[in-house]
Amino acid sequence: MTSQTLSFTILGTGALGGFYGARLLHHGFQVRFIAHSDADYMRQHGLRVDSPLGDLHHFPVDVYRASDEIPQSDVVCVALKTTQNHQLVDLLRPLVRPGTVILNFQNGLTMEEALSEAFPDSPVVAGLCFLCSNKLGPGHIAHLDYGLVSFAPQDARGQAWVPRLMDAFASSGVKVERFPSLLKARWRKLAWNIPFNGLSVVLDANTDSIMRDPDARALAEQLMAEVALGAAACGAPFDAGFTAKLLEVTEAMTPYAPSMRLDYLAKRALEIEFMYDRPLREVAKLGVRLPAVEAIARQLHFLDRRNRQGDT
Amino acid sequence: MTSQTLSFTILGTGALGGFYGARLLHHGFQVRFIAHSDADYMRQHGLRVDSPLGDLHHFPVDVYRASDEIPQSDVVCVALKTTQNHQLVDLLRPLVRPGTVILNFQNGLTMEEALSEAFPDSPVVAGLCFLCSNKLGPGHIAHLDYGLVSFAPQDARGQAWVPRLMDAFASSGVKVERFPSLLKARWRKLAWNIPFNGLSVVLDANTDSIMRDPDARALAEQLMAEVALGAAACGAPFDAGFTAKLLEVTEAMTPYAPSMRLDYLAKRALEIEFMYDRPLREVAKLGVRLPAVEAIARQLHFLDRRNRQGDT
């Protein structure tokens, strides 16, 4: 099987799944989208992605609801928020046959272990996305910046798939890289996500406000240093200079509302469990505590609960 | 000199100084009030305190501006917020002669050391106030609940004054207690102030919302446990069961907006330096870090700065 013949099912047609699915479709791959509330709209109007890479409008597109009979694809891309993970295995069950590759785009820690456990016959690969995009409305995505996917295999079977997946995405105009250690890749991403997603919600601030305030910036650094401790404890230490570089990059970014902030403002559930609680649980198993990360996680749970229950 | 002949100058006629000054005045002590923006109003309308202990309206009252010639009193009560402490010594200079007692009502850590240093010939006593009162307007205070003053001397000279001060306040209808160790008294007060003042601002929540949410409550306990570590490091360990009791009391309190929250909502400067930065600095000298307290302090600095500069 060459990469040109690959077919993809995109589970979750939001800012992330919509963007990557549209790129793959544009290059001629067969792409099946699973949408929830937007399915009817997308059947009538297709999928639109505004992007500095060129605006795309695909019509018609193959759209399914999760409950539909869905043809088998070679690759199933998980592009749901982790707040849906209590139903993820059930959603994947009809999509995954022995040999189906599961490509997981989610943020956090421990998601791929759960996938491998539930689907022991399927290769699992993580695709860590460095993407800035928003969903504007049903079937309408605005890609703002970036887009790199960093591919990291969960196991040897996943590893064998990485080159083909990279090839497919690269040929679709997506920047790709390969990261040999999934654990290290996950922790590196947490080094940014834990400080900036959480603080953007708790402080009601974008990255630029955080970076230019001496105390908010010091707190971001404090959190990042704790994540570095956690990564090292888990056997995935950061390279020297990595966190300093990450702060530099963040400083140079255009003002940016992290996804958790957008979720909060839209009163959607926050991805606290996989981004905070799971990393804290993993390091706790090793006798390590990250007190400032704990504090932020608890603040987020409080704010999330109040935000969605209207309970003040 | 018997306590009946004592005279008092109240530096700062807000929710706290106004309440205690009115009680002392009611019992017949000579009380001089120093007010800032409210001085003219109080000269024309006096001082009004609504209270479950009985409403008081004193007219006329002795009101001064700090720049006026002010007659000497035996006791100067410091009832300014610590956010004014950069000018406190200058304000006290004309009020304090050798032998004048300085009774400090402020919240935080290290204030009395600075006072003793600036006024080496004056006894210094801390009066830790457990008071729930608000200023409603110029010369108008609403006393809601509590009112205990815990007297703790800064040094031996202060200690000799404690009984006379206690007698004066007790005879004015104020509950009093004596606390032999100032350091211990200060840390015990921080055990409540650090969690609940800070979280009330950062989470935009009153004490009851914090206590009934499992994560916010766990965070309050985390912060309190760090304060206990700090207290122990400084040689002022809490008694067994103290923090558990404090949480119980907080749970039983009527819903309450801590003073820092009221300051924040009124866009006044927050007492972060003496309530957070100084305790952190004192424990840092001993090689101890309180990471969650640090995190909250940094959040407060960020929020305070934005709140008062309108900078988003």
C-alpha cells in the first residue's frame, strides 16, 4: 500500500480535524468526516477552511454521524477533545479493524496507552499538533498560523507507520516532523500547555498579556519548571535550554488565545483531566508533587464547574 | 495612668479604625480620628457605625487630616491598609513621642519590626482584628459580625502595655484576648488570610463558594498546609488540629467577601506585599519555598496591576 492510496476517517470535525482533513482531501486522499451537530450543515454546504495556505472549500464531502454505517478507512484520526474520552472507545469500535491505524491528535498524557489497551491489534501513533485554528461555525474553520504535526509512535507497530503518515501529511502541504519518543513528545507539549492554557483561563488573558507582565511570566516559568521536573521524573527529561527556547517562542508569537481559553469563553468543558490531572497522577506514582500545577488544576476545576453550571 | 484616662489617635478611619474608634469613644475615651478624603464630611456629619452591638452616631468628632497639627495621644492605632506603608513612618512621626504606644491593627507579617526600628523609644503592640465590617460611605461604617482583637506585644515594653490596652477595649464592648507570641499570632492569621483573601480574588468567589467546591476547598487546604510549613520553619508552628479547626470555622461562617476581594472589586490596591511577599521572603531566608502560595501571589500581582491600570 503506498501513501497515495491511504484513506482517512476524521473523528471530530472541529478546528483541528477540519483543518487537517481538508488538507488531505485537497491532495486527493479519500477522507471521511464524522461530525455531530454540524453533519446536516456540512452535507448541504461542505467544508470551508480559510487559511494563509490558500482557502479551501470542499463540496460535497463525505460526512457521517457516529451512529451511521461508516466505510472502513486505513487511518482513523482522533480529533475530539479529551473531554469526550469517556466515550472514545465506543466511538472508535466500529471504525477500527485489526490493522487500522489510530492517529491521535489529542493533547495531554496517557491517551495512547488507553487506545493500545482497547485496540491491541491496531498500530497507534500520536500526532502532536502545533496549530492555531478556530472553528467559526458549522463546517467553517479559520486556520490562523502554524500547523506542524509531530509524529510519535506508541509502539513498534506504530513506528512502522510513521513514514507513510508523514508522507501523506507532507504531500498535503502540512509541515511534519518525527519524534522518536512519544513520552518525551507529550511532556514537551505539556511544557507549553500546562502554563499557558491554564493561566489564560484563570487570569482571563492571552499569551501576550501573560508574557509582558513580570509576575504572570514568572508564574508561567514556575509552572514550566515544575513540568520539567515531572518530565525528568518520568524518564523524559527536557534538553538543556528547551524551556528557555519555549518562552522565547511564546514571546515572539502573535497574541494568542489558547484552546482552553476559547473553550472557557464558549462555556465548553475544559480539558483538565488529560492536561493536568493525568500528568499529576503519573508523577505522583513516582512520589513527585508539582504544587503550583496542582494549584492551577484545582482553580481550573472550580472555574470550569461554575462556568458550565452557572453556579456562583 | 489608669486605662480610663487613655487617649487614642486612630490613623485611618475606614471599616476597621472607624469601628474600634467609635467603640472607644462610646465608652468615654478621648479619640482623635485621622481621615483623608472623608475629613470634611466627618466634621459636618460625625461618625456613624451600624452594628449588632447597637448603632452609634458620634457628633461632633475630633477629625484631623494628617497634615493638621494633632494633639498628642497616649496610643496611636494604625488602621491604614499596608498598601500605604511606604508613607507610614512619615505619617506616624508627628504622632509618636517617646512613650507613645503604637497599636498596629494591620494584616500581614513584619510590620511591627519596621515600627520598632523607626520608633525605638515606643512600645509596639499588635492588635490582630477578627472583624467583619465594611465602609458604606464617608464616616459611615457597617459592622457585620465578630470584632475580637488579639493583643500580642512586639517586645517587653509592649508587653507591659497589653493589660491596659485590653482593659480599654474590653470596657468598650470589644472582645479581647492576649496572645503571648506575636510571630505565632501573625502566622495563625496568615493561615486564613493567605488562602481565602487570595482565592476570593483569583476565583472571584466568596468563602462559601470556595468551601463547598471540592477543588477550591482542596486548594485552600493546600495553601493552608504550606502556610503551616512556613510557620513551623519560622519557629511558630501551629498547634495540632489548628488548621482543621480553621476550616471548620470557615465552613460555618456566613458567606463572606474577604477584605482583599472588596478592595479588588473597588479597584483599590491589594495588600499583597505584607500578606504574601513578606511571608515568602521570610521563609526563603530559611531555605523554604511555598510554591502554591508563590503561584497565588503572582496571580494577585498580575490581577491587581491590570485591575488598576485598566490594562487588558
